[in-house]
Amino acid sequence: MTQPQPVPEPVPEPVPQRPGGRETEPPRYEPAPAVGKLLLVVLLFVAAAVVVVLGGVYFA
């Protein structure tokens, strides 16, 4: 009886380079949030903290 032949693993294709050879380009990051959006997040956090504190005082 013959041994079953192992299935050869496929060879991965090389990753294509970006056009222009920009492999040394620094990574691009998201811009910082706008001041209004940042203020909204801070106010939302403060409002949630006030609700938690008032809830603790009320149920204590």
C-alpha cells in the first residue's frame, strides 16, 4: 500500500511595492480632533461624573 503524498503548501506571492518606491515614507496619522469636538467630549465626561456623584449622594 502506498503512502498518501502530502499536499504542498502554496507559495505566498510577494507583496507588491507602492508605486514610486515610497517604502521609507513616514506613516500618516489622523489629524487631531477639532477643538469643539474635544470640548464636547470633555463636557460629556464631566456631566457623566456629576451624574455618578449625585447618584451616589442620592442613594447613600
